[in-house]
Amino acid sequence: MKSIFFHLMPYRDLPVDFEQRYESIWVTPPNTELCDPRRVAQYYQWNLDELELADALGFDGVGVNEHHQNGYGFMASPNLMAASLARRTPNNSAIMVLGNTLALYAPATRVAEEFAMLDVLSNGRLAAGFPVGTSMDVNFCYGVTPTETRPRFREAEELITRAWTEPGPFTFNGRYNQLRYVNPWPQPLQQPHPPVWLAGGGSVETWELAAAKNYTYSYLSFFGAKFGKKLMDGFWSTMDELGIDRNPFRAGFAQQICVSETDERAEQEYLEHVTYFFNKCLHIPPYFFEAPGYRTRKSTEFAIKTNQPGAIAAAAALEKNWKTLVEEGFIIAGSPSTVADRLIEVARTLRVGNLHALLQIGSMPHELTKKNITLFAEEVIPRIRHIWDDEGWTHEWWPSGAAVRAVTAEPAAQV
Amino acid sequence: MTVTGAHTEEREVRVGPLTARVLVGGTGEPLLFLHGAAGLMWDPFLDGLAASHTVYAVHHPGSGEGEDLSHLPGIWELVLFYDELLDALGLDRVTVVGHSFGGMVAAELAANSPRRVDRLVLLAPIGLWLDEHPIPDIAGMPPTELPALVLADPTGPLARAMEVPADDPQAQFEAAMRMASILHFIWPIPDKGLDRRIHRVSAPTLLVWGEQDRLVDPAYGPAFVGHLRDARLVTVPDAGHLPHLENPAPVAEAVHGFLDTKES
């Protein structure tokens, strides 16, 4: 299994009574009141140091993503972070940009250009994430009409992949992108183009796209494997129906992870920061989650059939104490062997070959984050790296320029 | 749906690639009614109109199973849809009555086809934007706050009629799809350029506003009047954004008075 250190870049010092005083962590948290650029200057340094540490310690990839007006992830441009990482990851981790929210960009050739730049800059280490994007980002922050979210995404996906693979210049006559001359300089280094990683929360249409275009799919949620089981079962049964193989590297999932010397110590060290995340960073009112028209009829019917609204409401209503968080699988926490055992179980249950390890959670300070990353790299990765080896699958979606850490080698550099 | 005893029929009318669903009732000169975001019901207000007109009340397209909205990417195509629907119904000139979003569409239609519209009634229309009176984002708030925005009396029977059961995800979804088909044309701000076109409206126009309209502030009344060639504004007490339902008598009196003067 590939381990990617995925950084959300949260605000680590929200007020104690944030969730009582403010409507939402996303879209409307008032910036001048809550977001001090001097603190952010420090966070960005820590965030990049943490990602660079993960590269040095032998993670397979380092991951960033795009959100807007969001207190748990103020990485409006993940490409800026990825550009910095491309120059400062000597151990050649994959650079996972998961991703650029395609529907926001018209012309979407901007994404084709920036991803191509990153691919060239990193010597072919880019994984190009194509998320549909949340309703918060797409509809509320960027003003895209909810019913246009998916049509814009699909058109951009077509335009970008054509811009990467067809000789330019060519003409593209779309509904949202009309370009007489598509001819980006440069095209990407990886051939035919950087691997496309879809990321989503369980839309049926996204799975069908993954199958049709042979893209890998990552299920990104903060509610763990127990919650994700129905979704990933849906993903795999869609693959079965469409005659696609069960290569586990087609799929990934995100998991919050806390590693310490012992299970008890993990609770002492991490509880405060994890509850900060669940109470403050997920403080989002339901009406922002899904503007009317954001979700299609088909996906909503699947959501209703699998009781997603009920399950989300139930998850949100749970008291976020350590026992609940661990038992529900919202976090995987404890000693390295506890964490590794749980991850193996979860990966096999969901049948996923890519782990987006969320190791900086909520208010977690820099030193503790480094400890979490280090213990994970040194004690957990060696135990989970080879879990799919016996099935003999090839990872067709790994960036061709990234290091392949098939054997657990000594890290190239120590920090 | 009919909530009165009036005789109405539902017709399905082919309009290009779409099928329009039209409730027809009453006798007299033709009148096109365009509903707001709450959806179409044959209510006492329509009954009143049907006493003196043949009322054609059209379900706004796009909330059903099909791909209607992909044929209607914007307000321009929606206006042409109605123009073509009038042809399909064999109606050359009509009175047009629109409420809220339907008022915006009615004004757009009258601006696009001024020779087709001989009278225009706009009940609390959207379509203009005043920075000093921003129209709240109805998608960006809890549904429970809506009654207080749109009703003078947020605890009355109209408020209960607006409720969608929270424990019925299918009903919630159908309501969301209806809302989506409206938001499709007005996201993120219900100003799609009507102020550049409204001067083309030639029909005498009646504007009706509820004094306690907290969704579309009554200040929009004079703004509409200022753009129109021949307009009068009636403000109704004890009513919010649904004046024709919340305080029907003065609205009916104003509307019927306005429409009856045509013959004189």
C-alpha cells in the first residue's frame, strides 16, 4: 500500500468558543476576525516543513488539496504549495495534488498548464487530482451554479486531458470553454499524461468516470472506514458491473491517524487536537454541504438508498470522545502496532491500495506533528507497505518520475 | 394540484425538446401565470383570476426526471421557451402575471416580446439588485428560517404548508430539485441583466408588494417603477413575500381593478 502524507493546512488557533460563536468553518468564517496573516505565515512554514519531513522519512507521496474560505484548509492554491515541494523533496516522493477543483476554472486550460508545469518542474512526479469539489467551494465560494457543477467538471476534464495529449493547436468548442487555439506550453513530462486521481465523496457518476477513463479514485471523508464501507462497496460493485478489474490501487481513502509509543499515550497526546478538529473544523451547517442541484438525481437516489443523510447526521451527533472516535474509526490511534493492524484491516475491508494519511490534525502543534509523521514513517509504513504484494497487481496510477519504494530502504536524507 | 373546487385541466404541451405542463382553468381572455420558487398550486388567487380569464399556469421546467435544464442553460432560453409555449397554445397576446422568480421571468418575457404582452402583473418580482437591499441567499440558510423571511406571520398556516418533513429524504430531495431548477437561473445573485432590457416592456404594469417582505425588500417596488414606462405600485399591509396568499383581499382588488380597466 502506498502511504501519502496528506496535509489539510488548518488554522491551529481558533477561539475556544468558535463553534458556538460562528455559523461555519467554511464559506463565512469572518477573515479579519479569525485569520491572522502573521500566524498563517508561521503555519505555512510548519506545513511545508512537515511535508518535507515526510519526503525525507520515506513516505511514498506528499499530498495537498484545494479549498476556499475554509478554516481547516486554507490552501486556495495547492499548486503553489506543490511548486515549493517540487523543489524541496530530494527523496523524490510523488507530489499528490488532490487536486484542482476543475469546475472553478474557465478556461480550464489554466489547470492543464499549471499541472503540466508542476509535472515538468518535479521531473514527472505529479499525480493530477481532479475533484468535483464541494458545494461549499464550488457553489458558495466561487458562485458556480449548482446544476452546472458536474457539466463544468466533465467538460474541463475532457479539455485538460486533450490539451495534454493532442498535438496543439486545436480548437475546443465547449459550452463553458470556447477556445480557438488550445496549445499549452509545455505539455506534461509523463506520458501520455500525469496519472489522474479522482477524489470524491461518493457520487455514482464519478465512479463511472473512473471506470470509463481508467482513473484511480480516492474516497475522501473524515469519518473513517466504517462509514466508508458502503461507499467503497458501491465503488467496487460499479467496477464489477462495468467489467473493470479489482486492482486495489484503483482506490484510495483518507484516514486521520495518531501514532505514539503506546495506546494510552496516544490518547494523552492527541485527544485535544482531534476533538478540536471534529468540533471546530467540521463545524459546517448542512445547507452549505449541498446547494440544491449540486448532487444529481442518480447520486441522491443512491445516497438515500444507503441512508447517507442519516449516517452523516448520526456521525455528526456523536460525542467526540476518544473511545467513540476510535471505535467508530474516525481516527486510527495508538501504538505503531495497533495503528498498523487497524490500517491493514481497514485497507483490506475497503480494498484500497492508497492511504492518504492525515497526520496533522486540527490544532496539533508542529513538534507533535513531526513525532506523528516520524513514528508513522519508521514504525508503521514498513508494516503496511507490502500488504497487497501477494496479489501481484501493478500500480498503474503512480507518477512515473516518483521514487518506487518497493523495498523499505534507508531514507535518503535525515532531517 | 388543486386546493379549490375550480375546474382545471392539466395539459402537456410540446415545446421543442421539452414538454411543458400547464394547468388551465376559467374562461375569458388568456392569462399566463408564472409561479415562484415555492412551486405551482391552483390556489384561491388563481381561482380569482379564472373568474374573468382563461388562466394558463405553467409548471417551471426542470424539476422533474428529464434533462430539461440542459436545454435551458440560461434566462434567454427560458424566455424563448415561454414565447414558443404561447405559440404552441395558440395564444397571440396575453396578460402575464408572475410571482417572485415568475415575476422576473414575466418581466423578461415582456421585454423580449413586448407585442405579445398587453398587461403585466408582477407580485414581489426578483430580477433587479440594489446593493443597499441585498436579497438574502435562500440556499445559504437553514430552511427553518425561510418562513420568517417570506411571511408577515411566520407561525400561521402558510408557514406550516411550506414545511418539508425533515425525516423524509425523498420529499427533501424533490423539494431540493424544485429549488435547484429555479436557482439554475438566478445563482448566485438574482440579477441576470433585466435592468438592461426592462425598458423594452410596453405593457401597462401593476406591481404588488407586501409591506413585510423581508426577502425582496419593498424598496425594489420603486426601483421597478423607475425602469418601466407605465407602472403603478400597490403595497399591501400584513403580508410578506406571498402577498396574494397571505393577505389576498387587497391583492385581488388591486389586480382585478387593474385588469378590468383594460376593457374600458
